[in-house]
Amino acid sequence: MITGTHSLKRLPFPLRRIVLELFTTFRGRLALLYIAIEFALLLFAGVLLYIVLTRQVYNAVDEQLHYQAATIASELQASPFPFWGERLGRFSEHFNGAVQLVGANGLPLFTSQQGLIGRGGSEVTQALQRAMEGETAFVSTRSLLRRDNMRIIAIPIKRGNEVVAVLFLGRNTREIHDFFGSLYLIGGILGLISMIISAYAGYVMAQRALQPIREITAVARAVAAGDLSRRLRSFSQDKEIAVLIRSLNKMFQDLEASFESQKRFTADASHELRIPLTVMKGEIEVTLRRQRKAAEYAEVLRQQLSTIERMERIVDGLLTLARADAGLLELHKQAIDIGQLVREVGEKHVGLFASKHVHLRIRADHGLEVLGDHDRLQQVVFNLLNNAYKYAPEKSEVVLVCEKHGDQACIQVQDQGPGIPEQHLPHIFEPFYRPDSARSRSQGGAGLGLAICKRIVDVHGGHIEVESKEGAGTRFLVYIPLYIPEHTFRRRLREALEKSFSKRAA
Ligand code: ADP
């Protein structure tokens, strides 16, 4: 590994670049890994090939040597001593190597072009001794891989049981050596070429696969610097990278949406609180311009109080939303008869609706239990009824229903008011969103009621919907999962299982 930049600095620039590229980039490290793996594989294959091939080649050489030595030895043994020289002379003419005959006294009796005694150090002498004792011995002079090496056989020539001479046949292993030399040279060159090719292929592949990473880095930097509209445009055939690009784009999009809504929320909240503050300031300034009667001060204070109450409502609403968004909305959950809750809230509103000549019709089923916070759920029904009251025209009807829908309780509030234009429906549950803000504000609304309803319903595991048509009234539907106590749940599960078993048995 690179130990430090200091030693790197001493390298010439192009080499330094290559070393840096190899060790500090993913693609470089991948190329190095390819080289290392291929080198290890080639080394292993080379060693294996060497062991197997040398054994086979030398076995073949030994067998041939043994065959030739045994043949000539038996001929010598069968012929009288004076003919040995001539026989060996003829043999050595055709034999591709050295021939030497050593007498029992250790003196050479016949030597072809080169003598074998004295070559290869003590091994040849030991082979001579073993042959003198009647054994056939093989020996190699020096290491087999060096040039001019010889593979030598020492075979005893006997008269009866007595060893009278030892015949040495030595074959030069240069050819074998040269064969292995060329084999390793060609193998090495091919291995080196294949290592370079595969390292280059790995490098190029990694570079191509990592191409989008550069764009990701650039876009992530731009987004971090505040340009939230930037998106990744790279297209990758690699599934992992394609998934990463899609996920990141989705993340950037959500981030932008969240930033935008945060910005809008802050702007809306300040705006909503600024208006009553400006009104209050103006009224107080006008009042203080001259001396007034006590009754006039009292009237101004009463107006201020109502403005402060409105601001208090907005701040409370903001607090509820902030807590819900942070997952800190405190809920005191218990089993609640939701039908009864709806009926109670509805009945409290009957008088108010009647004062506007609006008929509030209530229909709520009995025995529908949900697990929830009583006050929060009351707040939902209250907000929806409050809106219906605000928008229902005189002499119309508002229907409040609570009934079972599958495994959910469904609360509906329907009025015959002006309805909500279709384009506003997708945003109606966003904080401060009001299709007609001036009219809504004049009626005391800040556009937080439905947003709060949605948060409360969400934390109860339910959902809220709106159906509306301009001029044809509005219907809000709140779904909350019904509460099934543990023992009832277990009983139902058992019944369902029994039913399915009995069906299968039938
Ligand atoms: P607000 O306090 O302003 O009423 P909400 O969040 O309760 O705020 O409602 C947001 C907007 O949705 C209202 O300003 C109004 O335009 C519209 N809206 C809510 N309920 C109804 C309804 N029953 N009929 C018509 N419009 C409605």
C-alpha cells in the first residue's frame, strides 16, 4: 500500500498518477484485485503444471535409461570381458549421452566423450557405491532445471553374484530444460497479457459503472448548497445504479417538496399572525389618539380580546400540527364508543344549527368501538361540523352519520353548501390552504382545521376523504379502524381457522 505522500512525491508525475489512481480509486483497486487474483491463479497453475510435467518427463527419461542400461548390461554380462570395449564403443555411437564403465576397483574401464565420475558431486559417487552393492541407482547432477544437467543411471554388471563393474549411462537434460524454459516463457507472457487485459477490462467496467457516481456527487453538492430543483439525468443499465438514481431523485423531490411546504408554512403562519397584530396595533393607536370614555376603552379591549382569542386558536393549531409532524402528539388512547361520541358532539350543535335554520340530522350506530383519544376525535367531529355550519346555506340540511364500513367506523359530515372547486380538493388538507381565504378569514378560519383533522385521523391509523362538487355540497368521510379486543380477535381467528379446516376436511 501507499505509505505516505512523501514517498509518492519522488515518483515521476505520470507514474505517480497511475499509482494514485490504482490505490485511491475504486476502479483502480478493482483492477489491482483482478491482477492479484489472476497472478495467484497463474502461479498456482504454473506450480501444479511444473510438478506434474517434470515428474512425467523424468519418469519417461528414467524408464528409457533403465531399459537401455539393462539391455547393454545383460549383453555385457553374457559376453567375455575383452569384447566389452567394442560393444560399449558401438553402443555409445548411437547413444545420445555419456557412457562410462567403472571397474570394481573404482577405475574407469571405458569412457565415451565425457566422464561421469566426478560430476554432480557426491551423488554420483553414492550411486556408484549403491551399484557396487548390486542396486540400480538414478541420480541427477545438480538441480534438474539448470542447463548441462544430466540424468544418470548406475547399473551393476555381475559375474555370478559378484559385481565386477558398474555401467553409467548419462543423458543430458538440456532438451527438457529448454522445453520447460520455453513453456514458462510463453506461459508467463500469456499470463502477463491476460493479467493486463483483465485488469484493464475491470478498470473500464468499473469506470463505466461508476460514471453516474460523478453526477450523483455533483448533484448532491448542488442540492446541499441549496439548489433543490436539481435532478439526476444519468441513465444506467446496471439495475443497482438505476435504483440508486431513482431513489435519490425521489429523495431530492421529497426534500424539495418538504422544504417548499416548510417555507410556505412559515410564511403562511407569520402572515396569519401578522394580520390580527396589525389590526390590533391600528385599533390601539386610533384609540390612544385622544382621551376616551371608560365604555369606549372597554369596547376596544373586548375587540382586542376577541382578536387575541383568534390568535390563540391559530397558535394552538400550529402547536398541534408541529407536535403531530414531530410524532409528539400526546394521545390518551382508550376504547371509545365512536357512535356515542359522534351523537354527543352532534346534539351539542343542534341548537347552533337551528339558529341558522339549518337542520342537523344525526344517525349513529351503536356498539362501534375504536381505540383512540376521546378529546382528539371529538375535535375532528367538531371541526367538520363547524365547517358545515359555516358553509351550509339557510334552510338546508346537514347530515352527520357514524356507521360500520367493513372493519372500520365511518364518520360522515355532509352539507348542501357551495362545495369546493375540484382543483382545490387535493390541497384541502394542507395547513393554511383556503380556496377563498378572504371569505374564510372573515368567518374566523385560518385554514388549519382540516389539516389538524387529517393529522389526528392519521395517528389513529385511519384516513380522511372529501367528496365535493362546486355548488352541490360537500361530504367529509373519516375512517377509523374498529377496535377488536385481544380476546375477541383470538376468538375470531380461531373461528376462521376452524372454518377453513372443516372446509378442507369436507
Ligand atoms: P378554516 O378554518 O379556514 O375553515 P379549514 O381547514 O377547516 O380552515 O378549511 C379549509 C378550507 O376548506 C376552508 O377555507 C374552505 O374554503 C374549505 N372548506 C372546508 N369545509 C368546507 C365545507 N364544508 N364546504 C365548503 N368549503 C369548505
